Amino acid sequence: MADYPNQNSVICIFSRFILQTVHYLVLYLSDEGIKKMNIDEGAYLVLKGATGAFSCNVPILPREWSDTNRPYVALLLLVQDVVQRLMLSYPHPDGFLEISEIEDLPEESIIEVRIDSREYSYYRKENSTWRKVGAAQDPFLVEVFSQSGSPLVMNMVMGTTM
């Protein structure tokens, strides 16, 4: 398993908010086999401050596991200026995706939902609802929903906005 900065304190902070569902939680911290969107500190802060496109009681989450698409739900945490993913889902042997109780997460939590290798969604918890703050249909560009009519597009390779 890779060494992550201050890994023990991250696990302690996270487990305080998910005590009821710890038996569902698998901390899949090794990144073997799953390609992920490259989210850095700047992108995380933009998602944290985005106005959002809409609110919903439950975010749209993948329910079926596929070895091809490898969907997941992960909590994004900023730890020592590095964005860490704590996996909230894992594949069940019966073919569905087991997901922890995300309603127990604290306010302002940001989750990353991967549908497949190209499609990602980002939600932030606000007042017991979830606000969709970003989406990606391309592994290099993330659309962040801000106050303007059109989304802010972040280039994840160059670290710039369009």
C-alpha cells in the first residue's frame, strides 16, 4: 500500500462521521487498476466554492458494478495541500456497487462519482441536500457550475480555465 501523508488522521476524521456504516466502508487507498480524474488543490477549492447547477436529496449514483467501467463513489478530502480520495463504494460479489451511507457525511463534503472512464460528477453537501457543482465528459476538462449561465471549464492538464 502506498504511503499517504497523515493517513491515520484522515481515517480518524472520516470515521467519526460514518460510525453507523463503518462495516460498509472499504478504504481502497491503493490506486491499482482505477484511473481517476486528476483533482489538485486548486480544482478542489473551485468545486468547494461553486454555486452549483441544481440541488437534490440524493445524488445520481451508479448502482451496478462493471469491470469495464469500474464506477465508484469517493469522498474528496484536502489533506496537507493534497486531495485524497476515500472510497465510499466497492463492488459486491452479486454484481452491484455497495455504497456507504453518504447522508451521514458532514456539511460541505464533496463527493466524486465516476460512472465510467470519461464521465464524472461532483456533488457538495449543503443543508442535508446535495448540490451538483461539477461534471466531466472528458478526462481533461471539468465543467464547474458557477453563477453565470454557462459553466466554467477547467483544463485539468494545464491547470487553466476556459
